[in-house]
Amino acid sequence: MTLAPWEVDLLSLVPALLDSVGKFDPDPAVDRLALRAYPLDEDADDEFRRLLADELQHGRAADRSAFSITVESGVDGVVLSTAEAEAWLRVLAEARLVQAARADLPGGSEKGSDQALFDYLSWVQGSLVEILDEVLP
């Protein structure tokens, strides 16, 4: 995958976008990223979070780190391992969820740069899926 310099600049901002979740109130992205594992059982959901919250947070941090490191080499062409590609997909999915929640997208009345960023992130994610579909058995 080869990225134009502006794409590298834009994608380099994605980890900061994700790190901003919960930094202001209200932030609709918080609820969007913290879906309940057991929506009908509060005790089970609390137990799930108690057992896995740290692991989930660690995984998200590792994905963002891998994304940040590899996106910087994008102008020369990014060659990702399967694990790095999976990290990219998770980071892009999170970024799309944050963008959609904050801008009330898709289907909302917000347009312009919010919609353009959402569409671009969707395109990158879709392109990566297509590449993986071609190269993975």
C-alpha cells in the first residue's frame, strides 16, 4: 500500500483522535467504543470489564503504536505483516466509530469535513481488506 504524503499526514493524526476519546464532556465516542458485552446483565458486564478491561486497553495501545510506526513509512510504500494489517484494521474501525459518533454519521445531517474524513477512513480500511483478500490464503 503506497500513501501520498497528505495521506500519511492525515493518518498520522488518527492515534491522537483516538487518544482524545473521553477528554471532553459530553463525548458520544466514549459510549460508542465502550459497548457492553452483556447488555441485559449488568453484573456479568461488570465482571467482563473487571477481567478484561486492562487487556483490551493494552491491545488498543499496541494497535495504535503499530499503526503509528508503520504509517510513517507509507510514502515509500507500506508492507505490513498480517499482525500489523490486523492492527490497522482495528485502529481504522475505532477511528471511524469515533468520527461517526462525534459527527452523527452516517445518515446524520452533518456533512463536509466530518463526512470526508469518515469516507476516507472507510476507503483506506476497504482497500486494506481488498489487499489482504488477495494475498492471504
